[in-house]
Amino acid sequence: MDKLTCMRAYVAVVETGGFSSAARRLGVSKALVSKQVNQLEENLGVRLLQRTTRRVSATSNGQAYYEQCRPLLAELDELDAAVQSNNTQPSGELRVSAPLSFGELHLMPAVSEYVIRHPEVRLHLDLTDRYVDLVEERVDVAIRIGSLTESSLVARKLSSTSMLLCASPAYLAQHGEPQQPQDLADHACVLDNNYRGGTRWTIGSGENKVTTEISAVIILNSARATRELLLADHGIGFVPSFAVCDDIVRGRLQRLLPAYRCDPIGVYAVYPHRKHLSAKVRLFIDTVIAHCQDAECE
């Protein structure tokens, strides 16, 4: 019995929920997958799967075995990829997750360069602001903005950004410019609810930090869309600098309360902790770093 092959068959059954779907993933027959899983169970002396006419699910022992198998097989694949990368071009699927607005505004040049340089890689880019579990969703690398809490992940810093208050010159000409944080309560505000503080905006840093309640006339979930509404004179926004720096430099938006400078926020590439990082992941991160610059507005 080739135990590694049987382990791969078992993992595929658990992840796809059945023998037929596992066979399609592996490119073999359903009968062969069933035989390999049976051999594995016989070798271990433990039932790994509960089989009914309608569904297949892991037993408690089977689930524990699966959770140990998956990282072991992944590490073996990474080791093979690391050795092969010395002599071959990276290939296969690369799964990347990134925040929606940051991805749309800043990742596309890096993605374009990467796929041109490495045509054998099929890149799957998921732009979403929801939290993505890299291991559970089989994501190779994710872009994260802000503090990192997951000790199981490796992080490489790409750049930094910061939160800025801004509005269009036309809005300020009509409604006046706030002179202190408390004045924000008297203005129309556009709220990107990716900001975790909600309607309580905290600006400044250290002892010069103030939290004030704002009145949100529009609430949405995109820094890029917030920028568009600010450019259309709909109010004041509190947005990451990566979304508005160019507009501030060109005078399309005006930075407000510059004395209340927020601390920089890190932008990171994170990936599961592995001893051997595959060439396709390493080269993708290197490409993104080459294109990323700190989005700080002076």
C-alpha cells in the first residue's frame, strides 16, 4: 500500500464530501478512491468515515486524523515545490485573498506582471473584506491591513497606510471646515463600515487622540466607493490613505485636522507557517512588494 496516496485520497474525500467528487479532484476512478480509503482504514485499524447511501462524513477519529494529514501533505507538497523551483518555472494554482478596495486600487499592476512572467501559474484572486481562514479555505497567501493576531501565520510587511479625514473643496466651501474633532458632529459624514469604530471616529495618536461621534448620512462597505462619494461632495470621510492620497496631492480632496495624525497601519502578506515556501507564493509576494509603496500623505 502506498500510504501517502491513500492519505491523499482520504483527505480529498473529507474535503469534497464524497468519493465521486474526490475522484474528480484526483483524476482517478471512484472505485480506486474507495479502495485506497479502505486500505488506509485497514492499515490503521480504525474506521475513518461514516458511510450512508446519502452522504459520507468523518468519524471523530477520522476528523482528528484528517487534521493531522492535511498540514503534513501540504508540507510535503511545499518541499517538492521548493526543490523543483530551482530548475523549473512555478506552476499550478495560486489562491490569493485581498481586501476589495486595496486590491482594486493597488494590486492589479503586480498581478499583471506576475501572470506575464509566470504563465504556468493559474492565479485565483478573491477580493473580499470578510475574514478569510487561510487553512480552511485553502488560500496560499492573503493581504491583511492592520494588527495581526494569528500566531500560526507568517507575515511580510508590504507597506503602510493611515486613516485620514478628508472632504472635497466644494463641500467645505458650502459647509465650512471643521476646526476641532467635535465639529464633525455638525457635518454630513460618509461611513465606510470596514472601519471598526463605526460612528465613533478616533483620530490622532498618543495623548493627542480624540474619539468623537459622527452623523453618517451614507453607510457603505468600500473605501473606494467612499472616495467616489467624497469626490461627489457628499460629506466628510475617514478613509485609509491608500484610497485618497492621489486625490489629496492633486487637490481633488482636502485633508482635514492635520494636527491629529493617526498612527501608520501595516499592510502585510500573510501565509500559513511552513518550512518550505513554494516558489509561486514567494515570487508573488516579491512582485507585490516591488509595486507597493507607503501610502502616506504629507
